[in-house]
Amino acid sequence: MKIRVDRDSVCIGDDVLPHETEFEISEDMTVKEFFDFLEKECYLPSVQGNNVAWELRNRNGEQGVYFTKTREIIHSDALLKEMVEGFDGTPLFVLLYHSTPEAYYNRKENK
């Protein structure tokens, strides 16, 4: 299955090149396996302290969250394939950067 992925920049120097790319992934990939895959591909930048949250979203909203320090993943067993059913073309996933887990929870509470 082909998907497009884009992510927030984490600093000014990270803005130099675009982050949108396409990946070919297995049809049965879970959110946890996807974050493992992104780390193996070095897609997620290293951030000092390694205590950030990456929120996985598509046009239907939040699909998962990865907390880098604890390696906890919200919706870890959800299948990416089910998140894109009915989409036309190559589906897009966006990773939103939160500088801390608290920043993620604060943003979610204040929506």
C-alpha cells in the first residue's frame, strides 16, 4: 500500500528541505509498526532530551500518538489500512510535533 507522509519541522534548520515523502508499506501495518518503520527510516528527527510527542493525523483526525521517551503509543494496534478506506488517490498522513507530552495533552484539552 502506498501512502504519503509529511511532518512538522522541529527547528529552523529542519525547515531547509520539504518533509513530504511516499512510502510503500504492508497492508496490515499497525500504528506501532508504522512508528517503528519511521524510526528505522530515520524519518523522525532526533530531538535533544528525546521527550517529544508525534501525533499521527489524516483527514479524519488523530490516528495515533507516539511518545518518544517512554515509547508509549496511543492506538498502537490500529491498522493504517482501515484509516484510509474510501480515500481517493494516495492517502496523506501528517505527523504533528509536540515539544513535550504535556504540550500534546494541553493542545488536546484546549481544542
